[in-house]
Amino acid sequence: MNHRIIRKEEKALILFLLSHCGFSALDYPVAEEVYEYEGGIMGSINLAGSDPDLYDSDLIQAEYMDSDGIEVVITLTKDKNNNLLDLDFWKENFSKLIRYPTPELLTLLRK
């Protein structure tokens, strides 16, 4: 996994999703460093300070249509220590993410 600083648009997306499931950065602080899954191809990140082996539950799911017309499902998860774990992107055909979503492109699926 590639280690790097969280991007502005990633943090904004996480804060938007948190706000739509009744939480804020006070409840779930957003790490400033992340690890990229799949070399960053689909956009999934693990937030530094969390342990992928300690997955607890999904906080919220949303979806949007990438610019190639392929559906992308986004899931914000937490770990058993009550820390944000992953911002997970699942593109229906497993291809590279073309356009990073902004809040107005999202349809909330589950809180």
C-alpha cells in the first residue's frame, strides 16, 4: 500500500459522509495520512492509525456514476476501536476511477 497525505477532496468527502450519518470530525477524527489500496486505481484508502484487521462496521454508503457511465459504490467504515478505517470505492467493472466524486454527485444508499 502506498502511504501519503490525505487529499483535500478525500477529506471533504469523508466529512460530507460523516455529516449525513449524524457524526462529525469530533466523533471520528480524519487522519492526515492514508494508505492507498490497489495502488490508488479505484480510489480506496485506509486511514492511518487504523487496523484493517479490526473492521467493525459500515457507517454509510453512497453511489455515483463515474464519467465512463460505470456505477461506483463508496463505503465509509470504522474499526473496533471506533476509529475511521476505510473510504472504500467499488467500481462495478473494477476499472480505474476516472472522476473523483464531489458531494453533489452522490446518492446516499445507507446510513
